[in-house]
Amino acid sequence: MSAIAIQPIHRAIRFWEAPIGKKVVMAVTGVMLFGYVVAHLLGNLQIYSSNKGQINSYAAFLHDPAHAGLLWGARIVLLAAVGLHILTSLQLWNLKRTARPIGYYKKADVPTAYAARTMMWSGPIIAAFVVFHILHLTAGAVPGLPMKEIGENAPDVRANVIAGFSNPYVSGFYIVAMILLCLHLYHGLWSMFQSLGISHPRYTPAVQKLAAVAAILICLGNISIPISVLLGLVSY
């Protein structure tokens, strides 16, 4: 193999090993996952449609064998993004801990500091929730929460969501996970710009506020579904 062919590989390795490279990878994967969270919420909100079959039609479209390649392609990309996001997060945390075992003492913004402190443990909890969510509504493998289907490759998503969230424990777990996701998104969105060196006293506060608004809206949109089911506002 020629030196010209090896050079791009060496550059990619050096980029990955450098802290700025890890920050870029974390930022890019974070944007991808944020896009998925928004798309997932928009899909879930179809349960409020006046056409009660709307969310089932949406699910049938996603599970159509004709779209299997696209669906699995998206899943693989998302799994890779999740893996890289977690890996770079751990590596950056370890680099920071090694470089400065004792952190600076300073009075920080309380919500921001709390969100930052929860980043390391909220991630695994959210990941555990995602696994449960998939087992619950995709695989139907959660005991006591059986899956209903309209037909082959056509799950009765509306009935499954209502049946699942009618259980206060399932709804409670979902709501807690969404609050943690809100904190994770809030800190992750605005700190992404700081990590990449895109920071200025004039517009950083605006970016921080925008991140807070986006995270809160996503959180409210998600937790509104189990609350609506528990209150009987969403029915079969």
C-alpha cells in the first residue's frame, strides 16, 4: 500500500485521538440523535390525531417489508451514533479527569451545573429505557404487556401504547426517563457549541436559552402521552 493511500488513514486516526476530534464526533452524533428524538416525538404525537387509525397507518408504513432496508439502515446508523456518542463521552470525561483530578471551585448556574452532573448517569438510564421501550412496543417481550396486531407487520400501536401507559409504573418510568432526557438535551445542545470553541458572551446565553426551550418542549410533548392516557384523554 502506498504512502498516499496510508496518509488519510493516519490523519483519521490522529483526528480521532485528538480531544478536538472526539468533541467533533460527539457533536455530530449528538445532532443525529437529536434529530431522531424530534422525529420520534412527531411520530408519537400522531396518537392525538382525530383519525384514531393515523398512528397505526404510520407504524404500518415503517414496518412494511418494502421499507425494511431503509428501516434497518436507519437503525444501524443510529446504533453506531449511540455507540460513538457514549464512547467519546467516556473518553473525554477520562481525559478531563486525568488532566485535572481536582476541579476548579466556582459558583455555576444551578440548572446548568445539575444538568452537567447528571450527564454521566442519565445516559445509561435513558439507554435502559430505550431497551425497555423497544421490548415493550416493538418486540412485545415484556411480561404482562402483550402486543396487539391489526394484521401481519401491522401492530396496533394505539392499543399497545394505551395498554402500556395505563400501567402507572410504566408511565412513571417513561416520565422519569423523559425528564432525564430533557436535562441531557439541555446540557448537551448548548455545551456542544462550547466544546467546539464556538462561544461568545454576546450570543452564548441565547444559545443556552434556546437549548432549554427545545429540551422542555420535547419533554412536555413526550410526557403528555402517558399523562393523557392515565387521565383518560386518549382512548381506544
